[in-house]
Amino acid sequence: MIGMAGMNEWMVAALALLAGLVPCGVVCLRGGPVDRLVGLELAGTVDTLVLLLLAQAYDRAIYFDLALALALLSFAGGLVFARFLERWI
Amino acid sequence: MARRVGFWIAWYVPLVILWLAFVDTFAVAEVVLGLVAAAVAATAAEVVRSQDLFRSRFELRWLRDLHRLPWQVLRDCWLLAAALWRHCTGRPVRGVFRVVPFPSDADDARTAGRRALVTALLSATPNTLVVGVEGGEGEMLVHQLVPDPGSPVPPSMLADGGDRDGRDE
Amino acid sequence: MSLRELAVSALLVLGVVVTLFSCLGVLVMRDAYDRLHYTTPAAVVAPVAIAAAVVLEERLSAAGVKAVLVAVVLAVTNPVLGHATARAARIRQFGEWTVREEEREGGSPP
């Protein structure tokens, strides 16, 4: 069986972190534009940590690459949004 | 030209090593793909660097107070937790903007590097966010959640020693 | 439970607690600048704890090295992103980010 992971502590930690996405979503729904950007940035960070934990839960080294890609891309995306929020949005 | 090749190689070798560390295998296809991908990335990096958009010099002695950073981060996390508790139990917390002295009147590459380093390191501590450094006035605008008296800048980064003839290196 | 397993669990708990604390802070604070402050613990403290747990479990294999790399990327990019967002918010609010007269004497609310 490929990739069957039981309920180990890494999985529990990833599930606990997923609950943290709800406050980020609430902030993205309400509040001004910059508040929404802050919620997005934190959601990106939480997602990266969730991917880290899931990679270890499934015990496949290659899943860590997803976390790295998300970390780098959410950084670049956040910078682009911040730049546009200065004057143009 | 030799300088550009030197920079290209300085990018290329760590990128190849990073690729090999990530794929964790020495299969021929992977290695060849890694060499090609690293060459593309090194070329892109060298093209951007040669545009000379931002010159900065870096001095190791600015990092002398770096060992204080982890403790400052932990201490600031405690400050943030206390502020969150105060905010939730009825005493709202508001951050303030503060002006902190930061001598940086020379407009050369070394000062630019020092400004960038201070911005990155200070913003890593949760309580302080650097908004900007105004070179002409020698001051730095920071935002602090819990007003912390004194200057958050590490002393080793305040000094602007060395030769100050303003020559751009 | 061996000492190593205990340490791994403790680090995981620390990472999760710090991240959830950051999420709560971002939700509860009222001002964008204050919310920004609370993104930092989740990006600086929590990845270090979780990467340390991975390294304890896997030693410095491919997984351990990659986890450390992710933690480094998160810890380095978050301050830059916070600085950029704070500056963008200030430019949006005032037209430019430079120091205003009333902020020179002591601290003033944004």
C-alpha cells in the first residue's frame, strides 16, 4: 500500500494547524485591504507549516519540496500585493 | 568580464549542490537536468546583478550583536502574548510609531547595506517593524506594538566607522 | 517514550501553539500594523521548532535538510514581507511613508 499513514503525531499537529486557517479567513473576509493582505500572508505561512508536517506524516522526503515552493511563492506574491496596495488598488 | 564569470560561478556551484541535495540521487538524467537548470538560474541572477540596481557592501562586524537576536525574539513573543491577554480582557492595545536615531547620512554602498541589514534583523523581532530609514535626518521610523523605551537597534550596527570620505566603492 | 520522542512531541506542541497564538492575534487586533506584528511568531519561532522536530526524528537526511531550508526561508522572508506591507500601508494612508511632525516627539498612534 503506497502512502497509507496512520494517525501519528505529525498528522494531529497538521490538523490542529488547519484550524488556524479559520481566523485568517475571517480577517480576509472583513477589514480593510491591508488587513486582508496580512490575513493572506499568515495563511500562506500556516499552509507552509501544514505541508511541512504532512510531508513528515506521510514520510516522503519529496513532499518537502511543496512546502519550499509555497514559502517562496507566497513571499513573492505578498510583495506584489503590497506594492500594488500602495496606490493602485 | 572575468568578474562576471566569477559571480556566475559563485551562483552556479551552490545551486547545483542545492539541486543535488533536493533530488537526493545521482541518476544521470537528474544530474544533467540539475546542471542545465542551475545554469539558467545563474544566468538570470548574473543578468540582474549586472544591472547595478542596488549596490551594497557588507561588513562582518555589524553582526557582532547577532547573538542577542534569538533572545530578543523570545522576549518579544512574551510581550506580544501579554499584549494579547490585555487586549482580550478589556484593555485594548494599540501600537505606536516611533522615531529612532540611526546615523546614516553617507549615501554609499556600505550605508545601504547597513540599512538593509538593520531593516531585516529588526523586523524579525515581533515587537518591532521597520518602516523606513530617512538618511538625511539620521532617523529610522519603526512601529512597535508595545512601546519599548530605548533604541531597538543593536549597537554594532549604529556605528558607521571606517573611512568616511564618501567614495563609492 | 524515549527522550527523543518526548522532545519531538514537545517541539511539535510548541510550534502548533505559537502558530495558533499568531492566528488569534491577527484576528483580534484592530489595526493592520498591529496584526502584522502577530504574523512574525508564526514565521520565525514555529518553523524553527517544527524543523527541529523533523531533524530530531530524521537526523540530517534529505528530509531534515529540506525542513531546515523551509524554516530558513520562512524566517528570512517574513521580516522583509512585514516591512514591505507596513510601508505600503503607510504610503496608502499618508501618501508617503516619511516621518510626520507629530511623531517626532514621543510615540503617536497611527
